Amino acid sequence: RKRHHTMADAVKEEDGAAPVPKAEAQPPPRCPYLDTVNRAVLDFDFEKACCVTGHTFNVYACLVCGKYFQGRGRGTPAYLHSLQEDHHVFANLHTGRFYCLPDLYEVVDASLADIRDLLDPRFPPEAVAKLDSEISFARGIDGGDYLPGAVGLNNIRGSDYVNAVVQCLVRIPPIRDFFLRPENYVDRSSPLVQQFGLLARKVWSPHNFKGHVSPHELLQAVSRASGKRFAVGARGDALEFLAWLLNQLHEDLGGRRGKAGGSVVHDVFQGLVRVRHHARVRKRKAAPSKAEEVAPTGPADGDGDDDDDDVIDWNLRKCSASGLDIIAGLFQQELLPTLLPLLQQRLADPKWQVKESAILALGAIADGCMVHISDYLPQLVPWLTQTLSDERPLIRSITCWTLSRYARWVVQAPAETYFQPL
């Protein structure tokens, strides 16, 4: 591009001549089209893409009709729109600056501050500190009141499970306070982190034009980051999504899997699990007398409960299976390359205890790895069925449990594959 110089810069100073003083900076001209801005059509919750080219960089919003266009130079969609529709005031969706087209000058006016706050809400530290102590309602442009922090999220094609998780997370004070300050994660290039932070700021913003916001941009970032595991329009499980989201935010904020510290997510949610093993000790009862033999059984208070029977016997084996179930739900197909060779080796082990533990592990990963282990089930299910005739009762018992975990896949196969008429 050519550099434009003022006349004073272009004049060469002669020997001994006084330098030519530069002209004072002129204030920006006042835009005569500010009264054409229509705040009722402005909605910055959706993907910032040009409605003509589909590109997502250097996009401007027309403040008259609300549509998005790319560029502002001569020949760009935004420039042509200003000429064709006589719409002149545009906002850069990435910088928050305003321009008048086709005259190509920046508009600086205090009356546009509410639109800038709508586009990118900001919270100074003192405002964040008062969120829990000073609660006040805000008013939208339609005259309706809403409570910042308690606004609704639009349900976009079955995204209610995402909305439920987001609503919970943005109300946890340490998480909320962190994401309300973009300075905390300005160095993170993760779209998931940026969009989650933007949505958290919109939920708590007192400058919204209405009492609800759309999570559209966050849903798109989630779909891309999860490899469409949580795709837009597909229903999902809220607990599964929560586990994935917390781990992904932890990693994108600089944390590492399996390593303590590194992110606000770890500081807030990481805890300790206490596992207690209760040994059951049953006292021998004396032989009942004749009066006791004819009396009704059970304790005098009639609750019929035995405290010893209520104790869950959590041993190392059960805790390991439960942990493996959780790991399978988090890592899914990433777990199989490591686990399957070990299972293949232990399922063929001559020691029945080792074999039984492998069958237990195979059942524990069923829920989390069902989709990705389905290629191996045509060989595993017949083998498990044959194992039901093992001479060891514990082998038969754990095999029944493991088969029940894969029952959903079995019943989807052709009827003659695994079932025979009785």
C-alpha cells in the first residue's frame, strides 16, 4: 500500500530553514447517520461470518439492518452494501470500533458505548468484587427487566444439556471471576476458552439488550474441539459433557492431564477421594430360648435393618473397576490401544484370578468405549458366552455381568447371530 503524507511532510527542508510545523490532529467528524442505528435488530451472539462470502476475518456488522459483511475498503461487501442499501454505520466485530461507509472514516461517539458493551462486555476488578454483595436488575431495550447472572440461554436444536452445564459453571464464583476478566486468558489461543469466557461475560453483563443470550458460538467451538463428539443439534449426556469440558478447559488453560495445578479448573474442582474398607464382623448369637422361638423376629423398634448389612464392601478390586469406568468415559478410544493388548494377554492367562480380573475390566469399560470397541465384539461376545460354562463360579458370575454391559449391542445384532429359540 502507498503511504500517504501530508503536505508538510512532503516539503523538504532547505538548509537553514525552520522546520515546517505539523498540523494539529483534527477531531473525528461527527457522523450524520447515527439516528439510523437500529438496536432492535442487533444480535452479536451468532458466528461472526460475512453473509456474502462466508469468511470470518475482518467482519463488520451493519448497525442499521444487523447483517454481517466483510471488509470496509472499496469493492468489499460492506462497502457495496452501504452504497446499495444506503446504510452507513458499521461496527468491526473484532475490534469494537465504528466506521461510516462509504466515507471510510472512524466514528467516535459516546452514544455507541452501549453497542460496544453488548459486543464485548467488560468487567473492572471492582465490579467483579461486588457481584455477590450488590445485586440489581438491568433493563433491556424492550423495557423488560432481567437479573445479570440469571439470564436464559437459547436452546439450539437439543443443546439443553450444554446449557445446563454452562449455567452451573458460570455461577461458581472462582470460575466466574476468572472468566469475567479476559486478561486472565488473553494469551490463550483456544477458541473454546475464548468463547466460554465471552458467554460467561454476556450472562453476567448488565448491558444486554434482552434477558437471554445465545450459546451458538460456544456450541460451534465445542463441536470443533470435541471432534463433533458433542455436535450442534445432537443430544448428549450432561455429566459426560461436564467431564469433557472441565478437562478440555484445564488443558487449554495450560494444565496437563494427570498433573496437579496449572489452571483455575484444577484449583476449583480437583479433590481427594477417601476409600474406606469396612470389615464385617458378625457376632455369634446364643441359641434362642423357647420364648424367643415363638416371638416375632426382628429388632424391637421394628425398622428391620441390620447395620452390618448396610455397609458397602468397597475393596481394591471394586474401586479399580469403578476408576476404570470413569477413565473409559473420559478418554474413550484413546484408552483402547493401551488397554486391549493387556486384556488380550490376561484373558488367556491360565490363572483364573487373572482371567477373572480381565473379564471385569472388559465390562468396566463398556459404557465409555462401546462405540469404539464394537469392532471387537463379534469375537468377544461368543467367547464370553462359552466362558459361561467355566468350572469356576466367580468366572461365570463376572462373565454374566460383563455380557449384561454389552447387552445393548447384542440385541441390535441380527436375531439369529447370538440367540436361539427355546
